[in-house]
Amino acid sequence: MLLRLGFGTYVSALVAAPVLAILYEAFAGGLPACIAAITDPVAKDALLLSLGLSAVAAVINGVMGTAIAWGLVRWALPGRKLLSALVDLPLAIPTLVAGILLVALYGPQTGLGRVLGGWHMDIAFATPGIVLALLFVTLPFVVRVVEPVLAELDPAEEEAATTMGASRWLTFRSVLLPPIVPAIAAGTVQVFARSVAEFGSIAAVSGNIPHHTLTAPVYILGEVEGGSPGSAAAVSAVLLVLTLILQPVSRGLVQAAGSRRV
Amino acid sequence: MGIRVQGLVKRYGTVPVVQDVSFEVRTGELVALLGPSGGGKSTILRIIAGLDPADDGEVWLDGARVDALHARERQVGFVFQHYALFRHMTVEQNIAFGLRVQGASKEHQRRRVDDLLNIIGLRGLGDRLPAELSGGQRQRVALARALAPEPKLLLLDEPFGAVDAKVREELRRWLRRLHDEVHTTSIFVTHDQEEAFAVSDRVMIIQQGRLEQAGTPLEILDAPATEFVARFVGDVNVLAGDVVDGRLGLLALPVAGSGPMHVIVRSYDLKFWRADDGVAVVQRVTPLGDRVRVEAILDDGAAIFAQFPRRSSLLTGIGAGARIAIEVTHARAWPARALPGEHKCPS
């Protein structure tokens, strides 16, 4: 009994207390002050940019992650193991380093950056750089959720559809896709949640220009350093609430994906 | 709709899995491809369906060559060993899938699904998911799904391999009855000879990618064309040695020729009886339901066994340790040479 109480206290102190503290801090100046902090033009643009680019990253990785998972499961590629290791690599690289890597490749001083810049395609210190950073950091999420579900599907199901005359597209849409949709959705939500919170890689690659490339997490750090803990807390609270909503959604989807297995 | 296969060849890398296989199946026939596992039977089936490409050879369906046709254009129904039902679709949706693909009207789909649910005896279970059915039920749904679009040809790949023995026997009888009703030309693959003989009009014995013999069950049983077939079919003794004047060691054998031979004797083609001046000693007597299996060792050390009806008078006095005389009533002999893939076949 005492032991259980101890565990409960430890987890509460570690997780729940800071969460409550930031919510308290956010609303310390009253609700109007909190709303004012969130709707401040720079803060609002930072939040919208974070949400928008995260949505873009989620959609792209939802599609590409599914395709990669399919390739890993169905193709006896010679470099399968290497590909699989590459997919996991972003998890092992500190995200700040990930951002630096992208600047090293696409930065305006690099060869590639200069060529792209000549075509007015700035990647580093522009929104494409942020999206690339988010795609990089969240690459494994969809792949690793979809892969095991795909692996359990029997290729004979697709063959059965084919012998009954179904086209490739119909087979994909009505046989392959439905059982993996919950897994894809779960992975996509995870990508989105992680992207909204991403700091390190973006800080390095985005240039952090207010209204253009300044995302919410980087804005928060700026507010903290600039001596505005109240507005930092308010924007943090928005991200926090979003996370609190997305996490159970993602967990429910993962469970749904698992229960579809026969 | 008849089917003809001509000179089929398939290799995986350098390993040949199908070697120059040719056969014909007449309209309305139910034919079994029988042979040991890994002998290329399923590969032949998949080539006919268009699921795997052949390296050489021709497939003719209904008088037209179909090698260039994609699997989806061949109008061949395929039943997979592990059912391969669409797991997220109900039984009805599974059965209706092929009709949906054809663009059949909702009304037609419903009527055909109802008919097939009646035929497979699963009326009232149409809105179940595959996961909610037993193995035997799933396989029947898989069969109904394959039959729904009225294919020219029905291929079944080890259709009863994944269900337990009792259900398998039921499904066998049911498949035979079903075939007698719908008459769809059918080929099914099995490694179980009892299954092949019980269900099919004709049996084709496939071994190591080759067609060893094609014939009715009786022809295969009574006139095995090769030593492999003789060994594979039934429960057999293989006696190896020099045959001289119709004798091999201590046994008189009704076979012609002489020299080193493999003599194949079915377990029901010999008689044992109690005799003190006999040539063998009984080792073991095993009751097998309606039959009894008797194993003995000849005085020269060779092992031999036979099966008798449970109430046979020949069994009088026969028990472990008894001396017996042996008469071989029927045997077949092949000149001795190493057999490819030689092994003891299960009964």
C-alpha cells in the first residue's frame, strides 16, 4: 500500500505538478491576459506556422511512411536492413544536430544551397527547411506503426482480389488499405504531435524570423529569455492542451490498429 | 471449360521446381494434383492462375492460350490454403467481392450471395467477420467467394490443409457433392492421397516437379507407372535385393525377371499365418480400428509388415514372438537404382 502510494506520489510530482504549474502560470494574470498573450501577432503567427507545417509534415510522412513500410515488408530489397536502420537513425540523432545537418546540406553557403537559391528556392532559413527538419525527425513514426500491421496481412488476400479481376487500384483501396488505416492514422497523429513540439532541429534550420519562420516552441524560448514568462506560459499551455488531446487519440488508434489483426 | 498445360517449366534461380509438365483436364472434371510437399504442385496451380510466371510452356484455357493474360483477366477462381478472406469485410462482402468487381447489380449480388450462403450451409452468418468463424466455415466462405463470379476454372491449393482431421473429412465429402452440383472444372492440390482418391475423378502424381502418372484413382492404385508411384500410393513394403527364380531371400515373389530389384508389396497383398516351420517372427501387433497391423522380422533380418481385417482368421495365434509363414500374393518389381528424392511415404 505504502509502496503504491510512493509510486503515485513520485509520478505525480514528476509529471502532474509541472503541468499544473504551467497552467497556473498561464492563467496567473487572468484569462484576458492569457488570451492576449496567445493572440499577440508574433505568438499567433508562430502557433499557426507550427500547426500548419506540422500538418504538412504529418500528411507527407503519412503517405511516405506507409510506402516505406510497404517496401520494407514486401520487397526482398538487397539493402533492406540498411534501409531499415536508416529509417531509425533520426531517433538516435539529437534533433539540434539534425537541423545542423540540413543547414550543412542546404545552407546558402553550400553548393546545393547556392544552386537552389539561384532558382529562388530557399530551403534553409525558410519554411521548406522547417518541413524537411520535421520530416527527418519524425520519419520512423508512421513506418514503425504501419510495418507490423502490414507484415501480418496475407499477400494471398491481394492475390485473391486479383484472381477475381480487381485492378491494382481497387485491390489497394479495398483490400490492402482498410486494415492498415488505423495504423496510418495513429502514426500520422504522432508525427503531428511531435512536429508541433519540435524545437532543436527547427531552431537550427529555420532562421527564426518572426511572422515567417518562427515556430511556437522557438517563440516560447525567446519569451522566456526575453523576460516574459507569462506569455511563454500561455503559448506553452496551448501546446500542452493540444498534446493532452492528441495523445489519447493516438493511443486509441494504435489499439484499433492492433485489434484489427486476425 | 477444359484446360491444357503444355511443357510447363519453372525455376527458382537455378533450382527447377516444375520440369516439363503437360496435362489436360476435361470440362467438368475434378482433378487432384497429388505428391509430396515441395514437389511443385502449388507452383503449377499458381502458374495456371497467372499468379506466377512460367519460364517456359503454355497454358490453354477453353481452347485459348492465356499465358499473356494477367491473372485478373483469366476468370480463374482460386482458393488459398489459409483462406485469405478479406478480414475487414463480412462474409457477404467477401462473397460479393468478385461480383462487385464485375459491376453486377446490387440485386444480382444479393441473390447470388444468398444462393451461395445456402449452398455452403452458412445462411444467417452473412454479417459475421471472418475472425468470428471456425476454420472449416472460413474455408467454405473462401470457396463460395471463388465460385461467386462463376469462374471458368476453380483452383484449390491444399484447401483443407489448415483444418483438423475430422473437419477435413467433412469438407472433402462436401466438396465432392458441391462439384457434382455446380460442375465447375476444378484442380486441387493435396499431399494427402486419401483426400485425392476420395474426392477426385482423376489423380495426377507430381514429384520433384515432374508428372509421374495421371489416371483414375483405380488406375493409379492398380497400375502404378513408376516405382515412385508404387511406393507413394498405399502402405507398402519395399524389399531390395537380388531376385533369382522368383525368390528374394526367404520369400517367394510373384514377379518376373531377375537381378537386383526393388520389390514393392502393399500391406494388404500378403498373408501371414502361424507356422512353426515359418520364415519370420512377429515383433508387434497394432490394432488400427477395423484393421490390425502386424510387423515381423524375417530370419535373414529384413523387416516386413502387413495389415489384416480385425476379424481375419489369419490372425489366429499371431502375437508378438509367434513364428509365421508368409505368402506374397501380389507384388511389383523395378530394377534397382537410386530413386530421386527417395523417402518413406506416409500412409
